[in-house]
Amino acid sequence: MRVVAKFGGTSLGSGERVERAADSIAAAVDAGHEIAVVASAMGSTTDDLLDEITFDVDDKDRAEIVSMGERTSVRMLKAALAARGVNALFLEPGREDWPVVANEAGEVNVEATKERAAALAAEMDNTVPVITGFLAETLDGEVTTLGRGGSDTTAVMLGKYMDADEVVIVTDVEGVMTGDPHVVEGARNVASITVDELRNLSFRGAEVIAPSALVYKDEGLNVRVVHYQHGDLLGGGTRIEGSFENLIDMREDPLACITVAGRAIRNRPGILADLSQSLRGESINIDAVASGMDSVTFYVDVDISERAEAALHDEVVVGDGSLSSVSVEGDYAVVRVMGGELPNRPGVISDIVGPIADAGINVHDIITSATSVAIFVSWDDREEVLKIVQDEF
């Protein structure tokens, strides 16, 4: 089995942890597996280096300075592996066989990186390459970086381009947890999670794997997150399943927009739960929810909108006076744009709404999440809006 193992800064935070990492790599090699290693800077080295740059510095010099953390890590790991009889070499920008190539804009040069990664993979039957994470190099030899979480990106990208069976992210957490164990009692490890789920969690603060790395995850590449203390690269942790693909979807049936208004709605704890429970009691499924300062809007099938209105009206008339009225409007269509690159695309809302506005179409509502945008328009405008969005994405 061919494995790309990425060791985060915490897992390399001391000489003892470097030795633990080397033990796990050597054990996998002894078991007959081909292992490539991606190493982050030890501990908080990168942040420490950035903190010491108290003077004006251009991007080129900044990249060279912060690269020192990863350059040190690969030398440490290579030496620790050599002490265990493992044939290893470290790779950093500047070497002829360096695999991660960037263009002039600092973006990954896919074709050049694929070619070099394949050449590196061909040598893995008798060598463990130890590669600096986070860094890239232009064809002109300038060092650049892949941004926050860049070592994760390096690992999953190389896993894909080196035709690896699995990428293992070695970090200081027990894979993905049901909640923050520092906050929630009884938090436990999740055995598996989809790319969609993890990207949404990652963009909302879960520090497991960099969202940018998951762009390179495809169906044929297994990805796992494991804790460095276990010392086993080949088992445990959380499996990340599936792949994240760009998708444009239009709901086939029209929706009704039901709005519950109330001046004190934002100050009433549990208001969303109460309203949702009233709809649940009528077996009404909610397609989407939008909330404002003094209103909550539910989108439901037009065919059941009268029952939904009646259920919500009951909440208004029997409540504590914080709700004042219910209104229903339709028919609406919803077009959803889902894609792994949406959060990294500045102006993405403008890119969607601008062409729709230019066509003279009114956007009734927009609901966004970490990796999707839902556009609500009049039912009669749905086909034109779908075409506009497809042309853009």
C-alpha cells in the first residue's frame, strides 16, 4: 500500500515526538508499505518566525523566512529515520526533484506538479521521501507558500498525484470528535465523516484538516485523521469519505415562503425550536430557513403551505405575544450552488447575483452556508436563473 503521511507541528513538537513519528514510519516501511512523509514546522515555529518579522518585508523574503520551520523538520525526520535503518531523503524547494510547483500567481501548477509527483512516486519502492509541507516553488525558483493549513493541502494533493492508496493526517486530536472535548463532556471519536460534512465544520472553526486540502480528495483516495500518540499510521482515527464536487441543483417543485413576524422574536429563547416543532407535528418538511431581526421565514412545498400556515398561526395566537402575524407567499424556485472552492472565491455572491440582476430578475432571498449558496427566485424565472448560474460556474 502506498501512503502519504502528514505530521502536523504538534506531532513534531519535540525530539521525543519526532522519534515517535519516525518509529511509526519505520514500522509501516517494515510491514512492506511505500511511505511518503509531509512535515509541518515543529511546534509553533512558523508563528514564532512571523512574530519576529517586525520590519517591512516583501512576499518573497517572508516566504523564505517562514520556510525555515519546515526545512528543519524534514532534516530532523530524515535523520531519525536513518538512525532506524530507513533509507530516506528530505525534499525542499531548490532541489531538482522538488514536487510542488506554483505559477507566477502563487497557485499550484497542476501539470508540472503531477509530472514531478509521479516521478517521485516511482522511486518510493526503496526510499522514503520526507517533504516540506506548506511550501511551493515557481519554475523560476522562487519560494512561495500554500497558505494556512498548507501542509494538509500538500499531503492530500500529493496523495492524489502520486496515486497513493491513503493519506494519513497525523495531528493532536483523536480524529473528528462529536464535540470539543474541552467543552463537551462525553465527546467521542467519529469513525467516519463525509467531505461535505467536514468542510462545513472546518469553515466554522473545527481544526481537523484544512478545508483547502479537501479539494484534492477524490473517491479513490482514502483520507484518515489520527492522533500522534497512537503511533500507528495504518489504523484508527476518523475516515473521511467521498469527494466534494461542484454542483448546481434546481428543486423540481415550487416552494411557498411562510414568514412569522414579531417585534420581540430575537429575544425569545427557543423560538426556532417552537416553530419547527409545530411544523413537525403536522409532518411538514422544511426545505430552508432564513431569519431576520424580527422575523423567521420557512420554505416548504406549495402543496402543504396551507397546513403549514395554520400550524404556525396556532403558535402566534396561543403564544406569549412575541409573535404578531404569519404571511404566505409563492410560488418560488430555489437554485443551489455547491462547491469546494466557493469559500475561497472572493466576490462569489456578486458573481451569482450580478448576472441575475443584469437580466432584470429579482432575487427574493439568498441563504448561504460554508460551501453552498441558495438563490430563491420567482417560479417563472427558474429556467433563466439556472442557465445564468450554470454559465457562471
